Amino acid sequence: MCGLHRYVADKDNGDFTLSTDNILRLIKELADMGCKSITFSGGEPTLVEDLPQIIGIASEEYNMCISVNTNGYLLSEEKIREYIDAGIDSFTISVLSPDEQINNEIMGLENGLSTTVKAIDYFNQYSKCVHRDVKVYINNVILRHNIDSLIGYVEFCKEHKITHLNLSPASIKTK
């Protein structure tokens, strides 16, 4: 639930993110070493205000394949256009259940799934309009609360043109 729960902080100053300059320096160093692909993950990378600029530089200047992992909650149509126009290649969006009630309970948000679904559908629509093949993938962490709803992904993926579903079982120790 990246971005919804803050669980890692810089112990010295409480900062949760790298500066844009540091991210761009790191991208240049990775490109100089031959890196061809970068995935921005979380926390929640869409909280980074300069993410479209960072994507654009990594994509255009260094010809990197760029992916973002997100909970999808902050993906407005405007932001989606910015990411696609900047050169994003794929988005992996967390959908914790294809069942609205279960997904929203786990996320702790009232409109979590419907907001995410709007973003997924707009990604597909806008990338087609601008003749870009931006892939949208779904990630799910399998929990006790959502395991019985997993079969619903078959229809969900068909309906929203999802070609890749990643299922990650949570490692929860019980006594």
C-alpha cells in the first residue's frame, strides 16, 4: 500500500524521498554503466512532483525503458498524459482485489478500486490515441483478506485489457 503507509524514513532528517538532482545523477551513473531499464517504485513514486521530468530525461537522454510501480490512487488523466508524453513504457498498478469492497477495505480508501480502474482505462485510451504502446500491468499481494477473490482477476483483466498479472504471496508468520 505504497504511499498510504509511511514505513521508511531517512533516520537523520525524516525525509522520505531523494532529491530530483540526486535521482538524475543516479540515472546518469546507471546509464554510464550500461543500464537500459529503470523501475520507479515506492513508497509511492507518483508523489514525486518531478517524476514526469525524470522519466523524460531517462527516456530521451539515456534511451532507457521506464516503468513505475504505483497504487494508482493519484493517477489523474492529466498526470497519465504527462507520464506517457514523457516516455513511460509501462505502469504496474496495485489492485489488491478485483472486488471493490475487499480492495477498498485493504487500501483503507472509500473509492480505491474505482479510482484505479479509471486510471487503467485512461492509460489504455490515451496511449492508443498517441500511438504509444504503454503497458499496464497489475500487481496483487495475496493476503488472507483477498485470497477468495483472486478468481475475479480473470474477468477484471479481460475487461480492462490487462495482459500481465503479478501475484505475490505475503509472507506472514503465525504462531
